Amino acid sequence: MATTTDRKTNEKTSSSEDEEALEREHFLRILYAYKNYRIYAMERVNRSEKSFNKLPDKHKKLLPAYLPTLSKVRSAIDTNYELILRITNSSDQMFVNKDMENVSDPRKKVKAVTSHDMEKIYTTLKQFARDWSSEGKHERDSCYKPIIDEVIARLPINESFPEQKKVLVPGAGLGRLAFEIARLGYECQGNEFSMIMLIAANFILNRSAGINVYTLHPWVHQYINNKCSEDQVKSIQIPDISTQNLPVNANFSMAAGDFLEVYTEPGKHSKH
């Protein structure tokens, strides 16, 4: 007969296994959403084309550039999908000591890609523009530079004392702020809850092949509030800097999970 301690141990082990199973299911569900990006995005374009074709001819003549613009949107979606395939193909070794393949096919449990997940993917594409393109430099200077300046002021690096100062960046997103802090010589860890963001960040931080080597159309899903149709299909190149451009002794990492759950141990608060 199991003792109370044994039962508690067994319950804890079972709970841990259940949590890991849920994590794997969630991970593969997000991968499934990424891989269905093109199908989902093209359906939106097809609906727009069908609605246009229902208009009277006299109204169609008022919008001569509409169908050519939709063709450009389709081409932009195809270009985005090429990058997305690179992103998903690079996700196999994201988690150390985690078996993310030994799980049932998420399509058996997920009836369809949710609009919620797809909107987050669209948001991630836009965040690439802010974090990893030359076009985003002005915005980065506005929101990241004050933080970096404050870190330098409060935790100055003294070359006479080689011990690294430690910085934690909650809500790290695609990791540019944490990367820039680590590049200055700090030991830096970024923490991010969104699996969609983490998968994209893993690619840009660990698998990108150079500077401005990938083309992306981050605003292609923005059908309203455009000054002109060309704004919707504007392209950018990423990344604007080599993500391998870190000091030899750099200590930079990303931690997945809810901030309040990941950093529950007192030591973790003092380390970063």
C-alpha cells in the first residue's frame, strides 16, 4: 500500500507529465497554425475577389486597380509563407531535453485554425518589422533606447571587474531588446509567454543566415487604414543585423512561460 508521501510523489509526477503533454500539444497546435498560414490568408483574399465580382460592371470600372492589387497581395502572402516554412522547420530543437515530437497529431484534436492564433501570427509578422528591420529603427530608438540607457546608468559595466551584470527582460517578444542588452556585455535572459512569438524568435536569433537575407510583407493583412494600396504590400528585409554578432563571452538566453510561474524560486529573482 502506498504511503501518503508516495501518493503525493506519484500525484506530482503525474501532474508534471500532464503539463508536459499539454505543452507538447500546444506547441504542435501552434506549428499547425503557422503551416496553415497560406491557406487561411488566401481565403481572405478569395472572399474579397468574390465580393468584387458581384458588383455591377459600372462599379467595377471605378476600381480598375482592385484586382491587380489582390494579385500583389497573393504574391506577398506566398513570400511570407516561404519565410514561415523556414521558421517552422527550424523549431525542432527549440526546447532542451523536451520531446516535442512524441505526441499525437494535433489535427485530430484541433478542428480548424482559430482566428485568434492567426491574428497573433499576423501580429508577429508586423513585429519583425519593428524589431528586426531597418524600417523599425526609429520605433526601436523610441521605446528600447530609453530602457537600454537606464540599464547602463543603473548597472554600469566595469571592465576592471569581469563579472557580468544580469538583466531579465519579461515580455521579450522577438528578442531584440534582450539581444541588444546582451550585446553590451550583460548576461541577459528574455522571457516570453507566447509560443507563436517564441517560435519566430528562435528562428531569427538562432537560425538566420545573415543580414537582410529574408523578404517579408508584414502589413499585407492590413486591409484598412492604408494611405495607398502599395502600403499594404510593401516589403522589408530582415534581419538588419547579424544575430551571431555577440561578444565571445556573451550569455544570452530565452525562457518560455508565464513570468510569474517561471521565476518562482527566490534565486531566480536575484540572478536577473
